[in-house]
Amino acid sequence: MAPRIVNLNIPKGGTWLLGRCIELLTSCRPSLPRLVREGILAAGEEPLWMLPLARFEQCLPCAPDEYLVGRVPYHPDWERALIRAGYRGIFIVRDPRDLAVSRLHWVRKHPEAWPEARELTDRQLLLAILDASTLDAMGSKLTRVFAGREVATRFCVPGAAMTLGRVYRAYLPWMDSPLCETVRFEDLVGAAGGGSETAQHAAIQRVAQQAGVTLEPARIGAVAQRLFGSGSSYMNTFRRGHIGRWRDYFEPEHEERLRAVAGDVLERLDSHATGVRASAL
């Protein structure tokens, strides 16, 4: 019997890129629409971390043709519940700089979610995404939004002192969990997104192994060709998907702020990337 799969991710960090890969490999679909349809979840309850553990466990039974999407910060209770339910996890991580830019575009695309963001320039909003405390110096009304439940829901991390470093630190322990295989967005996106075909094929193979799927080399290529862009059961895989786009948006003050609030995160991800490249040699 194929294992149950949970797609673990930081919001805007590759949710649907990884989901598309899982779908192409297993022909499974996300369980969320069924959970809402059957009344197990109400509309708007999709951030599963917000649920009490007992409610979270109610979401775990999946049909053979389903997988779970879990925007769930690491917690031993969630880890144990997933292991008890027979899941294998695949955790996708993305360069925090590109994730921040993706989040900026999300805010601009959904002004009804954070209407106060209209008063900020892109430069200011990007600073606020990196470190919400910068809003205080701007005298912005957005402080209460970033510090309240709204931003906690969007980032899927509880608490008020929001920095991108704190968001990542809440999720990165999944990299050390025996439940999970970790893949990098920058590898899985492939040449069409500015990466490499070799790294993409290796990432697809790791996802397949974790999902209990045996792949012939020809099928890896076929999955790669269909991975980038539209076709997910929800939406186009991502807005643009090219790695390194942060360089078009980051000014020195953004780089300095990110180093201040998430320097350790950048080092951890660089170390992981080095290890992945070394294992592929």
C-alpha cells in the first residue's frame, strides 16, 4: 500500500509546485476540498496549525487518491500525529528572499486582505514583510495588522513579533524530522524557472522515493516537462516561479534587515544546499 503523503511548506514557499509534483507522480489530489465539503473543516480553517490537536487529527484520514497539504509549523504533537496516521512528509524550502518577494506580490494582488498596505511603497512593504517592527518607524497603521491574528493566519505562525526569521525558524525543524524528506524550491523548479535540469531530476526522484513511487529515467523527464506552470488541481503552480527574482526588488537596506533577523536561517539553508549538491556528485 502506498504511504499517505503530507505536503509540508511555508506559505508562498512552493506549496503548489510540490503539490503538482506529487499529483504527477501519484495521481493524488489535495484532501482539503473534501474536508470542507464533508464539514470536517469550515471555509477559512485551512491553516491546520490553528486547530486543536483533536481537530487536526480529524483531518488526517485520507482516501487512497488524496494527499494532505499542511502549512504546519513544526511541533512534536503534529509530528507524532502524522507518524501515527501513517504519513510520510515532504518539506519544501525556498530562499527567504524570493519568498518575501512572492509574499509582496500576494499582498498587492489581494488588497482586500490588507487594505492598509496600500499606503506603503513596495520598498516599505518588503521591509515590513522581513521585519514588521519597521512599520513603527514609518508610523503606519499596518502595525496592528502585522501584529494581529490576520498576519498570524497568513504566515501560519502564532505571535506578534513577526520577522521572516521567526517564520522560518518555526518550520525548519521539519528538516530534521524522521517523518520528512526535504526538497529545495530552487532544485524542483528546474531550468524553466532558472534552475538546472539535473537538480530538478534529482529532486523529483527524492519526492518519488518518499511517496513510494518507483520511477524509470524516462518518466522523471516526463514529470519535469509538465511540472512548471499550469495544471495543478487548484491553480497555476505559481505566479512566476523564477529563482533569484529578489535581486530586482532588494535594496541594501533589505539585505541588511534580512541578515539581521534571519542570518542563521540563510546559513542553514546554504549548508543544506551544499549538502544536496555534494550528495548528487
